[in-house]
Amino acid sequence: MATVYTGWQQRCRYSVAANAAVRLGEGSCLPSAKMGSRKKVHAFVRVRPTDDFAHEMIKYGDDNKTIDIHLKKDTRRGAVNNQQTDWSFKLDRVLHDASQDLVYEIVAKDVVSQALNGFNGTIMCYGQTGAGKTYTMTGATENYKHRGILPRALQQVFKMIEERPTHAITVRVSYLEIYNESLFDLLSTLPYVGPSVTPMTIVENPQGVFIKGLSVHLTSQEEDAFSLLFEGETNRIIASHTMNKNSSRSHCIFTIYVEARSRTLSDEKYITSKINLVDLAGSERLGKSRSEGRVLKEATYINKSLSFLEQAIIALGDQKRDHIPFRQCKLTHALKDSLGGNCNMVLVTNIYGEAAQLEETLSSLRFASRMKLVTTEPAINEKYDAERMVKNLEKELALLKQELAIHDSLANRTLVNYDPMDEIQIAEINSQVRRYLEGTLEEIDIINLRQIQEVFNQFRVVLSQQEQALESALRRKYTLIDKNDYAAISAVQKAGLVDVDGHLVGEPDGQGFGLGVAPFSTKPGKKSKSKKMFKEQLSSSARKEGASSPLSGKDLDVSASKTQLTPSSKDGDVKDMLVRDRETSNTEPLASDSPKEELRPPRPSTPPAKPVAFEDFKNERGSEINRIFKENKSILNKRRKRASETTQRINAIKREIDMTKEALNLQKSLREQQGEYENKGLMIIDEEEFLLILKLKDLKKQYRMEYQDLRDLRAEIQYCQHLVDQCRHRLLTEFDIWYNESFFVPEDLQMALRPGGSIRPGMMPLSKIVSLGEDDQDRFSQLQQTMLPEGPDSVSFYNAKVKMEQKHNYLKTMMGLQQAHRK
Ligand code: ADP
Ligand code: MG
């Protein structure tokens, strides 16, 4: 007979997903939906009672659900045609001779009670004029017994509210009439509403569809609600007279809005729902009769809106349709969130029982059976009260903090702060991270999650600062050309100084050096690259001015006198080496310290990786400092081992003290049980107890001694650690100088740097030496002396000036070097 429409699932699943996102993300008062089970639209037929019932043509099935129609051939198009003559419609129930009471029970009761649980519901009456739509929906307003669905629904709502004292439920109502595609407020005549200035419009927002300008009335009791209903009914009749319109040509929508919040739970969720009770315009095919003027216009609107209603509902049932034509007319647009979808939907088709109306009856039954096939998936409209939600979350947060405090005190962790960190705390973590990277801090204690996150954060900060520092250090030393700055590269290429690969033109293979493209190494493990760079510069300028080296004399004095960590001769070695270093740096380059320097194999075309070079360095120029470093480290380790042994001994003694104490207490209590002896005011104790007391005394003495030892050891370890750190630092600084000299400074310059050469090292960055002549050097020294005393603010000015000069001299010097190579 007709297709089964199952399109609902898809649409509804989509709506759930969208709502779930809303719930997690925005958390505001947007609706969410809890799915119920899938349902078909419930379609009922109500037959208007008549004395002239067409028994031969209309037959009811025994199941109360089937209605069969039989048309005699000749009653339609004469004797000979192939027209269908028999139809059978199966619906949810055929209401024949049914009382208003029964109709309500069957049609509306469930929908209304579901509305109080958060499900939207729509009940519509469809059928030709006079078939009993208004009777079914509103009923006889003058006769209580014959009241229709509408007043009964209001009664049920208020009755259910009374039965649910745990919920605060509010009820509002509105009454809308749609006539010739215009909207009318049937409750606008109430004194407190006031005339609407602008015509009403249908508005859509994330919360649903509402009619802007339509009055919505809060009703706290049944009686008020009835008054509103009657007011609306009266207006319907008056309007039809004054405007000379046929009241059966308009659609009327009475809406009950329910909002329920729990009184007992401080739940931020609340439910809302709407019950739409729709009395549709007469469905008769007015267009067919020869209507004119106003009647024709009405007919067109009614036919259109009813067929749009049908289209929309059928589209809702079509799985393949993703666009539902709701906006085609005011009726479907206004009912957009109440038709099918997640609503409980009920259709009552009112028909005549007379033979004369059979054609319209057939048409109405066809409509009913199409609707019956549409599936809906009713869902609860849950909304969130943002204010309540914030309050609840605050409460929960406070509770969790208390919980955390209890856990901390149980775990003996006191004073753990879980609040966001302030600047001082962050600065402290930054300093910890720096000390950790330098090696002066063994480990960073874990306190809480926030602190761990901040530690990681500060690692990133320090890393990026070091990268920047490294880059600017390089920029001070070299003219760096951005690899992507093609203009700059091509300028240098044009000058004929480098080939496309960045090698110097005319340079023998294996002798080239980079364009000055920063020799960035991003390998891990170069933790203090930039620091080393700085220190190199610092120490060179310090050497020049004869100031103290990074290992100051003061430190050394302490080391020499206070500890026996290194044999005195070795101690002297360290000192000697450093003193010599200081002395010699004024007169001769460090490079000449090592005799192995002369034997160095030819320089490779690309510098070796730093870790590899570091191994070479330790065997070469750095061998002495490395040896001392290693020695100090081993002494440090020995001290650490001793400290750990002492700690173990202390713990053992402590355990024995505890045991002895226990034994003593036992003796004491035994003595007390057996009765005490006293002799001239002195307590008499037995030998065993006496020995225990002696033992305890002895143990305590041992404990104190070991503890003193441990304290001394700890001080030694701390100092020794300091020494090791200094050595490490020194080793790395020396290595950096050596590395640059060995792989980056052109060999011509190495010659000049050697004793007796024209340039003294340590005076300025090496790149300066490359780019400046003798006069420039003098000017540079002057500049350095005159600029720097102005304080740190002058540094950037100074850097800029030097850089500019570097740029000017770079090409010139390169050319000079190139010529020197050719010779
Ligand atoms: P509609 O709204 O469909 O145009 P109405 O509800 O106005 O039709 O019904 C037309 C007339 O028929 C009214 O006088 C109404 O009282 C009466 N009527 C309709 N249905 C019934 C019924 N089931 N029982 C008694 N009277 C009815
Ligand atoms: Mg009516």
C-alpha cells in the first residue's frame, strides 16, 4: 500500500551527537536530548456520529484498527472504468462513537504525561470542515462533559504537578492562529498584553523555534489556564465575524510550555517541553469548486499549507532526505521543532460517516495512513542552568581541595599549595631548571601536577632563551646569512666570493669553510651551548683586563686550605695551571699550551660533531684539566659512598636503640608487676635491666658520633661537588675555545694568533679579527672602553655598531683572504 519510512534514525542520531558536543563544550543553556525508543506517528481516525451512516461503504474491522471503504463503480465515473473501488486502511485506532473521555485517554493522555518528563508532543486534528476537529480539540466550551483534549490536557498537567512536589514546574501557554499565511495572537486582547507593534515573525535559535511577538502566559493554576483558553476561543469566533472569515479556514495552535527543575537536587539540569495542540484548517479540496476572490485565496493557502505539512512530515520519514522543507509555509515553520523528529506525535483524522462525503473521507484516510508510517524518536529536552552549574562546580572544587588536603596530611606532605603559581614561584622553578641543567642541582622534587607542568614549561623557556642567546652570540662573532635569504646569498655569490654551495671560490678541496651560516647544532646534549659562548667571551675579556678567571683565586684558596680531597701536589697543579693560564693569557695564546697542537692532522672540510671533537680534546689540550676533573669526581664519589655507609650505620644504631628501649620498657613493666623494691629511697633493679641501660647509653653515644661524622661528610660532599662543577665548566669552556680555533678560524689567522703573531687572542670576537685591520682594532678597543662603562643599556647600541662595521668589512676581508690563499 505504501512505503515504510525509516528515515528517523539518522536525523536523530545526528541531533544527539550535536547536543553531546554542546554539553561538553559550551555548557550554557542549550538543549540536550535523551533518546527514548523509536516510535511511529500515532494515527487515529474519529468518525463523526450520524444517523445516515454509509454501512455498505464503510466497514470497521474487529480489531478496532481497520477501516475498509467500498465505492460503487457507477457512483463515480459511470459503469465502465478501471478505477479502484476498494481500500483498506489500518491505523492505530478507529474511534467510532467514542466519548470525549475515551478519545482523551487513547489519543492524548500519554503525550501529556511524557511532556512532563521532557518530551515534546504534538497532537493534530486533520479533516474536512465540520468533521469534528474543533469538537475533538476544544470540545463544547459550554458543556464540561463534552470538553475536548485541550482543557483535559491542562487539567492533567496541573494534576501531575501536584503529584510531584519534588519538582518546581512552571506552565505557560500561548495561542496562535495562522490565517492566510498571517500570524495572529489569540491572546493579545488580554489587558496586560498590549497591542503588538510589529507583525509577528517566526524566529529560530539554538534553543528552538519561537514566535516573536506572540504573548506567552504564565499560569499557576488550572483556572487561569482555562480563562486563557476561553479568551482565545472567544477571540477565534469574534475575529471570524469581524474579519468576515471562515473560522474553519485557519490553523490554530495552542501551546503548553512546561519547565521542570528538581527542588531536592541542586542539579543544574532542567527539562523543558512543549505540547502543541493543533486544530488544522479544513482539508477539503476547495480549489476544485469554482471559488473566486477571497475564497479562492483562502483555498490556495489552506491547500498549500496542508500539502506542505504532508511534504514535511513525509520528508522527515525519508532516510535519504537531509533537507526538510519547513520554511515553505508558516504552519510547518512554526511547528518545526514539534513535528516528528524527537517528539511524540499524534494525528487525529476526523471523518464523516455519510456517503456524500466519501471522497474527502478517502483523501483524509490516505493522509492518515501516510502519517502513520513516519517514525519519530522522542527525546528529552534537557537544558543546563549555567549559573547553577558554576555554583555546583565551585562546591565540588572546594570539596576536592579538602580531599586533597586530607590525602596530603595522610601522606605526610604538608604545605602543598595547589593554587595557580605566582611570579615568584615560577621564577624559583626557572632557577631550579637552570641549576639542574648546569648540574648543580641533582634532581627536581615532584610536588604536584601544576609544578610538574611548570617545570616542563620552564625547560622550554630556558631552551628557547639559550637558543636565542646562542644565535646572538654567533651574530656577534660571524656575519650570519639566513639560508632562506636568497637576496643576501646571491649578493655574496655575485661578489664572486662563494660558489652555489657556499664554498669559497678558488679554495682547495677540503679547505673550505662555511659562508658564515650559523653552525647550529640542534642535537640534544648540548645543553649550555650559548652559555659556553658567553663564557668564552667573558673569560677572554676578563683575561685581557687581567681580572679574575671563572675559577677565582678566592675559590682556589679555599680549596687548597680546607680540604684534603686532592693530594697537595695535585691541588697545586690545579692552581698552577689556572694561575699560568691567567698569566699566559696576557702574553700568549692558549693554543700554544699544548705541544700536540703542532702535530694536528690537516683540518677536515666540515667540522666534526662536537661529541667526537670533545673526545679528541680530552686527549689533547684538555687532557690535564680532564684528569683533574676525573680525579675530583672520583673523590666526590668516594665521599658519597662513605656518606651512604654512615647513613646505613646510623639507621642500624637507631634500630638497635629502639629495640633496647623496648626491652627496657618490658623489664620495667615486669618489675612493676612483680612489686618494686626500694632501699633508702633508691630503686633496686636487676642486672639485666642495668645492662640494658648501659647498652642504651653506649648506643646513644655511638649514634651522636656517627651523626657528627655524617654532617662533616655532607659538608665535604657539598664542597667537593662545587669543585667538580667548576672543573666541568672549565673543561667545557676550554673545549669551546679549542673547537672554534680548530675548525672555524682560518689557518692564516691561526698563524697570526700564534706567539709572535700580530693578533692577541681573547681581545674580541674572532670574527672581528677577521674583519678589522690594525687601525680598526685600536678603534674597537677604544670603543669598547668608552661604550661599556655606560652600563648594560649601551650593549645593543654597541652590538649594532659592531655589526654594521662587520658588514662593511666582511666582503673586503674575504677578498683579502682569498688572495692570500691564491698566493
Ligand atoms: P470542524 O472543526 O472539523 O470544522 P466541528 O468540530 O466544528 O468541525 O464540528 C462540527 C459540528 O459537529 C459541531 O457542531 C460539533 O458539535 C459536532 N460534532 C462533531 N463531532 C462530534 C462528535 N463526535 N460528537 C458530537 N458532536 C460532534
Ligand atoms: Mg473547526
